[in-house]
Amino acid sequence: MSDRPLPRPVSTTDFYLAAILGELQKQNAQAQPVDDSGLIDLREPARQYTPLPEEFPGRDALLAAGIDALEDVPRKGQDLTAVSGIGKVTANQILTYFQVNK
């Protein structure tokens, strides 16, 4: 895209695309090439997490609720019992698991 002003009338799409172009140019100016190819990796780093162990209490209920990492498991009893399939006993087992496996 050239530096000349946009012709009139200008639509909101033109402003949107100009803003995106500006953001990409800023990212390109700040980024450093990853290797000798000159290409720049703009991807987010991969999420680091610990999968739920097979023996983890309430594992099936947590997986069904979309919780698949130890870091995502709630650490309060009330938050745990809010997950479908987790009762007070299972919540207590989970909290005990975290106390024992610090």
C-alpha cells in the first residue's frame, strides 16, 4: 500500500484495513528474524501445561468440563463443586491431592 492519502469517500473497511496494515508494519519493525532465511515467526509460544494424571480424582468429570491441565483445576472447594460431576467428596480428594503433591 502506498503512502498517498486514501481517496474520498472512505469506508470503515478502509480505516480497518489501514489500521491492520499499521499494526503489521509495527510488528515487522520490532520482530527479529528467527534464522538466516529472514523470515519472522509471529506465532504465540506454545502453552506449557501438565496433563491430568490418569489417577487424578474426578478426572473424567474435569475432562468433560474442558479442564485438561493441572494448572486449570480450581483450587477452591466451591469452585470445584461447581463443575458438573464433582461433589464434596471428590472436591476434597482433589484438594488433598494438591496438598500432598506440592
